[in-house]
Amino acid sequence: MNPTTVLLLQLVTILALARLCGWVLRRFGQPPVIGEMAAGLLLGPMVFGTLLPSGHALLFSAGSLPALSGLGTIGVAFFMFIVGAELRTPDGDRRQVRAAVSIGVLGIAFPLLLGLALAPWLYRRMAPDGVGYWPFALFIAAVMSVTAFPVLARILRDRGLARSTPGRLALSAAVIDDACVWIFLALVLALSGGGSGDSVVLAIGGGMALVAVVFVLLKPLYARLLRPHPGTAEPPPWVMVWLLVGVLACAAAAEWVGLHAVLGAFLFGLCLPREEWLLHYLVRRIEPMAVLLLMPVVFALAGQNTTSQAFAGAGLGALALILLVAVAGKIIGCAAGARLSGYGWRDSLAVGSLMNARGLMELIVIRIGFDAGLIGPELFTLLFAMTLITTLMSSPLLILFYGRGHLAAGAAAHGLQPDR
């Protein structure tokens, strides 16, 4: 088959299976994104490659993956652009803002410390050849600290808890968490830099220059460009063209200096005006393409990097240890932050369970680490499994800690049907 036919068949297969798995998981009260992640795992060598090796070799041959990877990179860049545009500073009364800061800081610090404690054991067993200890250890620490802001927002919206105490606290803390983790990840990528001092200098200096350009030059420029247009329901089409130019240019600049395209796209989203009409405009115009079409491609590509060898020997024990560190770090750290701010155990543990959702953000982070050579296929597979399991755990843990009665009350207040 010619490359175009293969690419189209890949997209048909990926989208159909992602939709099917998302529908199945939704029946169990889970966000569809978890089903889409599971579809990526099913399309990889562990399942599809084992059950139908010839079909997998035909559809996902190594030569066909670069074109798919390009689409995936664009999809992740657009997604992170939307995430950057969505982020808002914590709102609410002074007590809630202080609590959000406390939860966000401890929700990063405690997982970071546990990740650093786990890193020596993982480094001896699973680090790729030639990777330095500190880039590896700091990357593992970053992985343990991630919270999926979009999945968290979806869980709260579906359960009618966005305005509840744990919902407001978790959303506000996730803003702080996401911003800090991406800054930290940028530093890790700069330090990894292929082992060259020049590449480290280029990454750090280039990253700082990109931040300066985005916030000193592009921010006022796009603020002027995106001023409300009187008499129109939305901006003229050329505005979207310049938004696409901005996000792709920033993504390319970040890639060029040795960071990652998603960091540039995220920065560009952050620099845009915090206007609700703009966010709704972007969600209508860009999010459907990024989330419905391109993000399943990202999951499928991630699935191609998995290997069943990860679960051989001590692999299952390593997965259990990774899960223990990941779950304990988030729940204990975030719950402690809420308790220190004066909230009760019910609300504090509910916040911890919500912040434990890693979802797509974690998958993006581990894919960046894999592309940078910081982790190999075995550890990538274990971290992929951890991402899926911790995201699946969020809703059951929320029910356990917060109680079905409170969830049903929140759903009823928003006209939703409580999950059965």
C-alpha cells in the first residue's frame, strides 16, 4: 500500500477504536479519555502485535510512523496551547487562595521527594545506556508530580462538583501544579541536553529568550490583535490564522533550542488575554480537532512504544512500587496541604484523590522523556500503565473519600444523573 493509504487506514483504525473504548469506559463512569488511552495500549505490540502480528506489522510498520508522529506532535501542541489559554490564577476568598497554594506546593514537593527516593532503584535497573543519573532522577521526580488539569476539570464537571469545596481547591491547586511541573520539566530537558555543555547553554538560554519574546513582544501584540470586534459574534477568520501562526512558531522555536514543541505551545497559550470569549472561541475552533482527531493519534503512538518485556522478571514489582510512590505522593501531599489550611479530612482526601488523576498530561510528559532518551521502552510501559491506573482510580477514590451522598447532591444541583 502507498503511504497515503496506510496513513488514512491508521487514522480510521485509531479513531474507531478510541471512540469504542471511550464509550465503554464512559458506561463505567470514567472520562472517555481513559478509553482512548486504553485504545492506544491495545493497538501496540503487546496486544495487537501479539494477536495479529502480520496485521500490526502492515498497519504500524516502523516506516509508517514518522507521518503519524508529525500529526501527533501537532495535536499535542494544540492541546497544550488550549491548556495554557485555560489556566487562570486561583480565585475565591483569601483562605481558599492560600489553601490552593499550600495544596499545589505540597502536591508537588512530596511527590518530587518520593520520586527522587525511587530514582536510584529505577536507575540501576531501567535507565538507558549513557543517561546521566541526575537528568534521569529529576525526570522521574517530575513524572510523579503531574496532575491532569483537563481530566480533573472533566471529572468535576461530569459529577457537578466544580463549585464544591474540593472541586474549587483541586482546580486552583492544579493550575499551580501544572505551571510548576512544566517549568521543572523544561529545566530537566535543558540539563539532559545530550550530555553537551553547549546544548545545555542553548536550551537554558534559548528557553529564557523564548519566554522573553512571548511575554514582552507577543503578549501585547496579541492583546491588541484580540481586542473585541464590535458588531460581530466572533473575530474574523484572519485572527485564527495568526493564532495558528503564533502557536506553531513558538512550538518550533522551543523544539529548535532543545526543549520540546509542547512547551512553546503552552507558553503561547499562557500569554494570551484571560478573556472568556477567547477561551470559548478556541475551544470551539481548535479543541475538536486537537482532542477528537489528533489526541487519539498520540495515544496510539505511545502504545507503539510499549513492550511486554516490561512485565517480565521484577517488572510487576517495579510497577507496584511506582504506583505506591505515585499515589501516596499525590494523595498525602495534597491532603496535607488542605488539612494545614484548616479543611476537614473529607474535603482534604477528596482533593488528594482528584489531584491523583494524571491522564493525558502525564502521557505527554513520559512521551517527552522517551523522545529525549531519558527512559527506555520498559520504563515507558510501566509509566504508561501507572498513568492509566491512577486516572482510573480517581473516581472510585472520590466516591470512597467524599461519599456517594455528597456526589449525588452535587449532581442533582446541576441537573445531572448520579452514577450507579
